[in-house]
Amino acid sequence: MERKICILFFCVLSASNLAAQKRMVQNQPYGDQQWFHFGISVGMNFQDLILTNAGVPDALSGQTWYATLPDYSPGFSVGLLTDMYMNPFMNLRITPMLHFGDKQFAFVEPNTGGHYKSVVRSNYLTVPLDVKFRALRLNNYRPYFLAGAYTAIDLGRKTDEAVYLQPMDFGLTLGIGCDFYLPIIKIIPELRFSFGLTDVVKHNRTDLTNNDLQKYSDAISKGLTRMISLTFNFE
């Protein structure tokens, strides 16, 4: 699914490049020179977790469980956008976003053939701070690349589940997009990749009332968040 999104995004950019070979009247010729402007952002996301399995037998059962995330389901993203002009080719952006989604865990025990599935709801409030590097404008479109860092708060945590995630996360972002200038607004498709840098799996499970879930939690020694989001900004 993520591959299809990337292919679709690059097809849109390629089509806009071919359509822009002929010079035309520019919409909002001075729109990029505003010191501050605001907008909204809506789109979809795919959440992932890069897992490191402990590979250690459970103390009670002697079984060794392994965790994976075999499936991904799209989530919904919505947020606000604040953009500050720095120079003709660079802008500073803050884009607080709400990302609604889930992570589908699958646990297997190869010796006994045992398996267990758990869906963990993750609703993130992210606050990324990015630098937007813009190319030269051609007619009514302008591609860009962005890089920055983010802070995330998980608002959808539930106790007494097989996996319990930490409330805070920090990471880096990379993205590409293209400004399309309409007479009144800009429509901006953007593809963003988020890379978490901290272990978000909570290992001290004092919240568990069902002790049988402890072996699934102990199967994971580390988890780093990953997310791909495809959004449309309206500025």
C-alpha cells in the first residue's frame, strides 16, 4: 500500500511537470513573500513499529514468542499549518497534526505453533518543526523538499493490552511536496516520512491485570515508530 501511494504521488508530480512546460499567467505572483501565512492539512497515514525481539524464553512457560506487524491499515490525519518566510528558497513551518490509526501486532511461538493477535489504537498529536527548501517556481507549481524534527504524544493508549506504548516520542521527518497555485489558494500534496528515535514500548507493565499478557510484552525488547503520511495542505 505504501508503495502504491509513493508511485501515485510521483505520477502526479510528473504530470504537473509536463503540463508546466508551456509558460502561462502566474496566480498569486507575490504569495510566497508573505512573512506569515496559515492553512489546514488533511490526509491519510500508515503507522508502523520497527521491532527488536528479545528472543528469550518466558520465565513461567518456557516459550519464546516473537512479534511482528504483518498488516497495515490506513488512518486519518488532520491539522493546522503555520509558515514563516525566511528567504526566497526557505521557509520555516510548524504543523501540529492529529494522526488517527492503529498497529496490528501478531505474536508467534514457533515451537508450539501458538499465535496471538492484538490491535493497539494509536492516536498521535505530533508537532513537527520543519525547514521547507523550495525550488524555482515554474508557472503555477513549485516543488519542494522538507526536513525537520517532531515531538509526538500518544492520546489513544489503553492499559491491560499485550503492548503498551510510551506517551511521548521524538524523531526526524523528511518529505517532498509541490505547491500548486490557484487564483485564491494553494493546494499542496505532500508525502512525509517520520522516523522515531526513542524506544516507545513500555516494559514495566504494572498496568496488567491479566498476567497471561506479560509474555507478549516481554517478547519485544525495543520498538521504534515509523509513519508515512500523504496529506493535502490548503494555504
